[in-house]
Amino acid sequence: MVVLGINAYHGDASACLIRDGKLLYAIAEERLNREKHCAGFPVEAIRFCLDRAGITINEVDHIATGRNPNANLHRKVLRVLRQFPGISVLKDRLAYASKIRNLRDDILHHFPEAEGQLKAQLHHVEHHRAHLASAFFVSPFEEAACLSVDGFGDFVSTMLGAGSGTDLRVLEKVEYPHSLGIYYTAVSQYIGFPKYGDEGKVMGLAPYGEPRYLEQFRDIVRLIPNGLFELNLDYFTHHTHGVDMTWESGSPTMGRIYSDKFNETFGPARKPEEPLTQHHHDLAASLQVRLEEALAHLCRRLHQLVPNRNLAYAGGVALNCTFNGMIRKETPFEEVYIQPAAGDDGTAIGSAFYALHMDAKQPRSFVMRHAYTGGEWSPAELEAALKSRNLEYEVLSTEEMAERAAGLIAGGAVLGWYQGGMEFGPRALGHRSIVVDPRRGDMKDILNARIKHREPFRPFAPSVLAERVGDFFEQDYPSPFMLMAYKVKEEKQSVIPAVTHVDGTGRLQTVEREVSPIYWGLIKAFERQTGVPVVLNTSFNENEPIVFRPEEAINCFLKTRMDALALGNFLVVRNEG
């Protein structure tokens, strides 16, 4: 049985392919068309998955998408009747719903060879059910409490559920207009970070401040005794004016959703080009602490409903690694699974597995232990890409590459590391990474000056051997997808200053030998040479989506001031020593 899952007409459009219960490929459209957070219909991602699997669209049995315009329809109609949002917003919503409903037409348009032969059954999976499925059905848990939190999808922002075997039940939900995702986006906009995806920057800014405005933020997000929450809507505009969004194609945009009440309470909003002050740091800190309080409140409620030690968690808010690192300490849950594409790109996986298990009634047989679902290139293809640019290179064995690359890093080199299949989700996890020495306190500045050009307050992440996590961090629970932040042990903060954030934490990736043997080998070689089982890992890109094809890795290497490039077993050294 072949299942195609897609996330379409939303940010981070994506596709995945499942065959006989196993996830073969999953990829975001942005990695192929090079438009960050690309929305629209993921035609290139679908073609990539089909081509790599060697099948045609006519051989697909089920096609699933993480949107269902009919979900919560009565609530939507009542909302429109009660508070008419304006004809232009209403027309946009109807047009969007029509596109989702007519998914088959788009498939036939982009895949004309399917005309008259498309046998696939279509599944429209409610957005948050897809999120829940994306976490639970690929987790190692036979039973778990399930949580999804994001902006909005199908009129819902938060869903609490229970998973057991191939069954997924919804227990409670928070509906429009109340949303923790909207809350975080609105405040991020107010602080001067208006772009789609900027919320992660504000999370990195928060440790520079103190939660001086926490009482005001507790009024903005109000916790309800039953375990849920509501927004003080005086601070927002989405419920009265709608949300001005572009989801048709290209990088998505979102209009202002905070009201003038923010200006009245906290002073004028910051323009993106204006300097950040302590006031803005404190706003970010207050925003983050209130989010953590609300999420812990939700987790406690969920555990009351599902008194299980396991939590399967997804949604865009599940990318908040600061809270994720607190779950086991601050909530009743002892085991946590968050798949690597917890945001909307992951609904491609969720809708596909939902169709497989809930609709087609197939048994579970897959656990997502790694994110390397983007396909890989053969040595011949890698070498051809290098030759096309007339680059000199050495050919090394895997063991030689690890030792040589580790030596370069230990000597201060900036290394582009391109190996195996590309990661699915927003994090580079050692297959499309730039890797440097975490022991150098100046390495953040070097990376920003030479390659990344990021805001100076944003941290860089450590990759650490899984078996050595407890030696450097206060928690040793696995974090394979770089979705949890832990405190670096006080005595180790001076050892790895480049990956220790201002609050003493690191957003770490734990690397297991059996899951990522080549990357593990690099870090192990670095440990042999330096005594430190940690490297600094940042995404292989420069103001663009993470590199996908070998040609893009070479282009990024050449146009930046990287010192070396490891492309499979081929090593290019530009500035040795």
C-alpha cells in the first residue's frame, strides 16, 4: 500500500511517501524551489518523493492532506454570522476552502498523466488530528497522551487527545479565536519581528531579559481552571479583522495581528530596523515565561485526562525548545516524543499515517528514529558536481574523513558537512550542517561575520555524543532532533562557550552511533583529538533554505568564507591552517 501525504496552501508546504507502512521520503517544498517556508501546492516535493520511490502518481493508493474545510463547520458559520469579518476576508476564506476541497483537480493539473487513471482515495484530515498523528503514530509509544498546539488550523488552535495502538481519540480542544501560537506571533510582531518564522528568533532573545511584564502577560493569556486557556482579545485583531495572509505560493506573509492595546500598555511598537533595548528583551522574556506557564497548565490537564507517562507532542509551538526541555521537570510526563518536523510541514506525515491507521486500518510498523528522509546522492554524482566547478579534492575513507575533518575543526576551520540523506524539518542534524569548534568563545562572531549574518543574540547549537550527554548537560534525556534546551553544567560552560547561551542552556542534538554513524564518527574523532565530545552545528545555508543538492552545497561553500567542504567522502580544503 502506497500513501502520499501533503501539506498544501500553507506555510512550509511539503510531501511524504509511505510504502507498506514505512516512511520512505519526506521533504519540504522550500528545499527544492529555494523559497523559504514556501506555501502553495508542493508539486516539486511530490515529484521528488514519487521519482525517488520509482513509482507514478497512478500507483498511489491513498492521498492525504492535513486540512479539512468541513471540520468544525458549524462553529465557523456561527462565528461569521456573529462577527462578519468583511467581504474581502470572507472571499479569501471561501477561496482557500475551495482549493482544499478540490485537491484532486490540482493533482490532475500538475500530474496530467493521471487523467482517468488516478485511483487514489483522498483523505482530508482535520489539521490538529494530523499534528497529533504526526507525533503519536511514528513514536515508539504503544499508548500516549497527545498534544498539538499551534496558530490555527481548521478553526482549532490546540487539541488534547489519547493514542492507543492504531487509535487516536480527541478529548478536548481550544477553538478560534484563542491561540497560543497567535499570542506568540502577535508579540513577536510587536517587538519588531514580523516575518513568518521569526518566533524562533524571539525565543532566542528571551534569555537576555527579565519577565518584568509577567503580570500584564498573565492578563493577555488567561488560564482557565479546567486546564485550558483564553486570550484577552483586547490585545488582538485577528478575531475582528481576520488575518491578512498569503498562502498561494512563495514565502508566506502575515499581516499585523496585535491591537493598539499593546501600544497603550507597553509603549510604541518597535520597527524592525530600530535597535533592541532592555525593554524589548524584557517583553520577550515575559512572553516566553507566560507561554511556558500556559503549556505546563495544558500538560497537567492532559495528564488528568490521560494518566500516562508518555507524551506525543506536535504543532508549531512544539518547536519551542526552551519549554520542551522543561517538560520532564515541570509536568507529570516522563517520556516525550516530538518528531523533527513538528510544525506544519509535519502534517504531511501526520495526515498520511492517519489515513493509513485510522482510515485504512493498517497496523503500525514504523518508528521515526531519524530525520534523514530527503534522499541522498551517489559518490559519482557528488564527484561530478565537484568536477563541474573545477575544484580540487581528496578522496578519503569514512574513517579518514572523520579524523581529517575533526582535525580541521580543532584547528579553527569552518567546515561544510554534507552527508547522506537531507533532514526533514527546520533543523540541520549533521547531514546538511556547518560544523565548528565549540571551545572557541569567538566562534559565534566568526560564523556570523563570515557566513550566517544572523542577529548576535541568536544562539548556536551543540551536537553531542548520546553516551556523553550527562557529562556536559544537567539532563541526559535524548534530544535527537534538536528540539530541547538543557542547562549546560556550570563547570562545562567555559569548555564549550560557543554553544552555551546567555542563560547557560544549549539547544542540543544527541547523536547516536546507530542512527547517524558518519556524524557520530566525526564527533568521536573530535573527542579523541580534543577530549570534548561536542561540536557546534548550524545549518548549511546563507540566508536561504538549507542546501539540498550537492551543487547548492558547493555554491554556498564558494560564495562564503568557509574553509573546507566534506561532500560525502570528497574533501575540499580552501584554507588549511
